[in-house]
Amino acid sequence: MFIESTFIKNTAVALKSQLKYISQSETLFLEGAISSVKNRVKNKIDQEQNWIHFKAQQLNLLDPNNNLKRGFSYTLNNGKLLTNSEDVKAGDELTTILANGKIKSKVE
């Protein structure tokens, strides 16, 4: 009876020690996994923010107002964008839009 009791106690101590080791090992593993996921998410967010910033810069370059500031203009014929000189006939009133105003003209 004494031997069985000692064996059970020793087994319980050994199991408790193994469970503690497994628990600590799993905790370290989970902490590492959580840290890895956090780093990946942070990197993905940084990557997406950089992409958004790049696209915002591209949109800024394509902004018609910025093109006007660089010396370009556009011309309207009856409120419609003029893209072809064949769409203009004598007597048409054109409006040329510049960065700092408009110029009205009449085709002869």
C-alpha cells in the first residue's frame, strides 16, 4: 500500500511538472504566434497606407486645377468640352478656362 501511494504521488508530481512545462511551452508558442500576426498586420497596414499615399499623389497630378496652374487651359463650346477643331463653326462662342479666369471668344 505504501509503495502504491508513493508511486501515485510521484506520478502526480511528474504529471504536474509535465503539464506545467507543456503549458509554459504552449504559452510561449501562442505569444510568438500573436506577435507574428501583429507584425504581419502592421506591415500590411503600412503597405496599404503607402499605396494609398502613392495613389493620392497620382490623383493630385491628374487634378485639372493643377494642370491649369501649369499653364494649360481647356475650351468649352456651348458648355461642352472642345476636343476637335471640326466641332467649331463660325459664330460659335467659346469659353477658354485658365488657372486665374476665363476668356470668351467668338469664332469668325
